[in-house]
Amino acid sequence: MKLGQVLTAKQLESLVFDAPARYTGKKPVRFLYTVSDGQYVSTASVDITIVQGKNCLVSVPSSLKGGAKKAKG
């Protein structure tokens, strides 16, 4: 993905987070996103924490924050 890239609903459903090799899990990974239906715009942030599971790393959703606003224009 690139900053400002537009995704279809199908592309959004198949997103996968690939943690960097040196990621320690000490700090959550945060990303922001904006969605719009043409009338309303919603911006949210997602924090993901990766923890060591029994045999693998496991993603633990830390938080999801956001809200909708009427689109300008």
C-alpha cells in the first residue's frame, strides 16, 4: 500500500500486516485510514499489538477509534 491509495472493499478485506523482522512487540503498530461513501467521511486509527504465542506471533487488536463526518463539497 501507498499513502493515499484507494482500495476496493474486497482489497480491504484481504489486507495482511507483515511485521518487520526486528519488530519486538513492545509498542503497538498504528495506522490511520479514511473511508467515504461520497456523503460521509470516516477517519479512524487502529493499534495492533503483536505478542508471542505458543508457536507463533499473534495479533492482539489494541484499539479502534474513529467517527463519521459529513463530507465537504
